Amino acid sequence: MTAKTILLDGNSLTREQLVAVARQGLGVELDKAQLTRVQRAADFLADKVSCGEPTYGVTTGFGSNADKLLGAHRLRDELPGGHPDKPEGTLLDELQHNLIITHAVCVGKPFAEEVVRAMLVIRINTLMRGHSGIRVETLQALTALLNSGVVPVVPEKGSVGASGDLAPLSHLAIVLLGGGEAFYQGERMPGAEALERAGLSPIRLSFKEGLALNNGTAQMLATAALALDSLEYLLDTADLAAAMTLDAFAGRSGALRPEVHALRPHPGQVETAEHVRELLEESTLVDIPYHLVPRFKQWTAEAWEQPEDQALSFDIGWDWVPANQRHGREAFYSRFLPFRGGKKHQPQDAYCLRCMPQVHGAVRDAWAQACRVIDIELNAVTDNPLIFPDAEGAQFIEEQVISAGHFHGMPLALAMSYVKAAIPVLASISERRLNKLVDPATNDGLPAFLTGNEDGTDSGFMIVQYTAAALVNDLATRAHPASVYSVPTSANAEDHVSMGANEARHVLEMMEDLSHVIALELYTAAQALDFRQAMLNAARRLAARGDWKVLAGKVANAPREDHPHYAQFAAEVQQLTEALAGVGDFHAGTAVRKAHDVIRGYIDFMSRDRAMDGDVRTVCELVSRRAIH
């Protein structure tokens, strides 16, 4: 085994390895010791067939045809003039061949290469358990298909998720037979041509091999595993977006404290709070005193006197709270100076910020539960019947070839239903944070729609929120669980199905919209963070020049110099000046700054309206290719 291959033994495949094969192009090798078990089951099956033992799917038909025993020769050979089609091989060979070619009936656009590669590695791994009856040479041919880069064309729709993913897996197997279609080196072509170009030859199927190849949960498992890999990254990215937004709000960190979450220790909630605390480390924005935070005011030509400030696209301001308006709030004003700027004087943030550990954490718990199910399924045997060649004390073939229901996808389907319901929740809270950033009624002193708009011509980030809202609605309308609606198949022989293939495919498809919503929050939060840092640092520079009267010029509701309250006002403005002058540079947390720098490496701050379509494409691409953290 090399660094570019994964060893498959049927027992130890991980999600990380699956993703490496599917998305990074790694190959696979077969464990030689385990191949002995594979051949043992194939030899056992061949022996039972030679003894004339009736075996489902080997010497009988499938599904509702299970009561049809195959004869010694074809009845069609007795037609006058003989059989018109003259098929090769025996009836047993024809049974397996026909199973594949008649079941490859999916419709829709082809699955992405990564999904098909994941399906192949899953199928190979489960067959390596040695309970399916497949021959070693057939399993090796399937492995060669994967390693050579031949990617069967598998249309997305056609599995009901019980009796396994029969139709899509038949599209995988038909290429082995020289049929169907495949992609090779980026080109779509007939399966036989793809095999020839890759230096491979078609195979003929033996006892039960058609059933071993197409009876299993590989499609739903492949799409589920890839979706969970994406969701794991997007959960971390959503935490990052939330941290950037919290910094942009100069928000409160109390709701993230470990002692708080120790009192309600849901694992995802605890992990999320810890992660966001780490992202906010070294922030000088979170938990800053209310009175230090100015609110945005529209720029005017007289706003700034110093040359270094005259390039600013905004003005700043506070309101002074006179002593006769502080009744009942004396304790508060004993800690905080009586200036109302951008931050509301309240000890808690909105739910989309304060309850973020609970919401993100609940989604993380849904992800973790689905991972538990997927990790079991990756090394499970999911075809039928199951072969136990070494069963002790077995007297009859029914004790060694057992028909069961491991192909039923309900464990996966319900796990993915849980995840499916969680996805719009994560998108929705992200959109709510985005909306709060652009709404002047809720954004704690930032400009409306995050633009100066001095001339009334700028829309700023207004419509970014519209797009996020549309995506959230789309995700919500797609969150209906497919698993609750069974449609019986095979003349009611398969009278309850899981629809897990649809469920997992939906979840994988929903990852893109979720990614876009989170990207739009990051795009908006980066703009808001620039404004917040620039406004605070402008106030700090103004104070550092030492003239409290210049800072007083930024304060509304100030009394006249002959007013009895003026002395108190002057003293308190001087305190504000000293407080601002005594702090260092205002900046976000280290991890947030790093992410912000990545965004700004591709997208400039938007000081005035410009075409935003390129910005949006760029930030969505950055998130999609995992470039922001």
C-alpha cells in the first residue's frame, strides 16, 4: 500500500478515507488475508449450486419472482427454430446478467464523479466482508474500474432505498459488463469504450454476483457521507461567520462562557461555545464598554479636520445623557459614562448572537448522530441473501444462506431526515445575523445597509439579505423528510421502502445553498467589521490628540456653556476622551482577522455602490473551496 492508496478489508473504512478516495482521487488496495474469506464464500456458493440446492437470487428469481426456480435448460430453446436471441452461458449466468441490465434505469443528470467514486469504494469494502458470494476476480475487476479512473454514468434518480440502491448500483455494474456509459478522462462515452481505453476487459457474472453488485445502500451512503463531510466544514465556517458578526457588533461574550454551558452540557452546544471563544481570542471589540462605541453619522465636508481622517467615508457621534435622565439607572452610570453611541445599554445581545451556541450546537449534534450511523454503515454488509459458509451446526442451506433485510435504508434515511431538518436552521440563524447587520434599527450604530449613502443613491448590502432570505426559504421548503413517505415496489413484495437515497441526495444538494448563505454572512460581516473598527479607531485617534472639546463636538444633546449642567458635561467628556485615548487599537479576534484578511485579499471594502455580482461569486467560491479558514 502506498501513501496514495487506502487498504480495504471490509472492517475499517472511515469517512475520512472515503472522502480522500472520492474527492482527492486516492486509489484502493484489497487486503489479501480478507480476500481468502471472499473466495471461501464464493466457493461455498458454487458447491451448493452444484448440489442442486435452491438458493434465492442464485437458482430463483428476484423480488416477487422469488418463487420461480430456474430449470436445467431454457424453455425458449424448445421454440421451433430454437431460441431467437441465443444468449451465452447458462440460465444462472443469464439471471445475473439480466438483473444488472434491466435494473439500470435511473433518470436525471449524472452524479458528480466524487459521488460515483464514493459508491464504488463503499461497494468494494462491503463485498470484502466475505458474506456476499462474489468471486475475488470480480471484486478485483471492480477495484480496477475505480483505480483506473473509469467513472460509470449514474443518473441521480431511481432508488427507493430498499432492496438497496438497485437501479443506481446497476449503472455502476453494467460498465463492468461492457455496457452502459462512463466518463473517462473527462469524456463521456460507452462503457465498453471506457474499459478499452483504460486497458480493462468486460467480465461475465457468476452465481449471485449481480445481486452482490447492485443490492446495497451505496448510493445513499455515499451521498450521506459526502454531505456530512461538507456539513462538518460548514458548521465550523458558520461559527466563524458568527464570530465575525459578533466582533462587528462589539457584542457580549457572557453567553459563551464555559460555566454557562456546563449547566446544559449538550455536546454540540459546549463545542460550539468553545470554538467561538477560540475564534474571538485577542479581540478588543467584544465586551468593550458601551460608552466607547460611537454611532455612525453620515459624512459631511466638515466632519474631520486632520488630513489622516479626511479620507474617512463617515462621521461619528454620541448622545449625552443629562443627570436628570439617569434616575433609576445610577448603578449603571456608576460603571459606564453617560454617552449613548452605537451600543444599546442592555446586558444581552439578540438571540441570533446570544443563542448561537444552542442553535449551531443542536445542528452539530444532528451531524454527530448521523456520523454515528454512517460510520457503522461504512463497514456493514448490506446485500441479500447473506452467506455464512462456516456456520456451526448448520444442517440446511437456509441456515447458511439467509434472507434478511440489511438492504433497507431506514437507519440512514432517518439520520439524514434529522440532518435535513437541521440545515435550514443553520442557514436561518446566519441570515438573521446578516439582516441584523444591515438594519439600522438593530445594527448597533452601523450605517444602514452598511453604506454611507450621503447622496441617497446607494443601496449598499440591502439586496444581499434578499438573496440569503431566498436561499433560506428554498432550504426550508426542501426540508420535508422523504423517509416518511414509502411507496411499495415489486408488486408489493417490497411493501415498505426507506426513500433514503432521495433523503441523502437532497441533503448533499442542500449543502450548496447552505454554503452560500454562510458566505453571504461573511461577506456582509467583513464590511460591517471594517466600519466598526474604523469608527472606533477614528474616535480613539480623535481622543488621543488631547483636545476634549473636539470630541465634545461629536456629542449631541450637549448643554450650552452657560447651562448649569455644562460643567458636569465637560468633566464627563474629558473622562470619555481619557478612556478612548487610553486604549490600544480596536481589532477583531485573531482568527476572525485572519479570515477577514483572506476575504479582503479578493474583495475590497465597498465605500460606494458598485456591481456586487463578482464579489458574491468570489466569496461563495472562497467558502466552497474551503479557503477562508
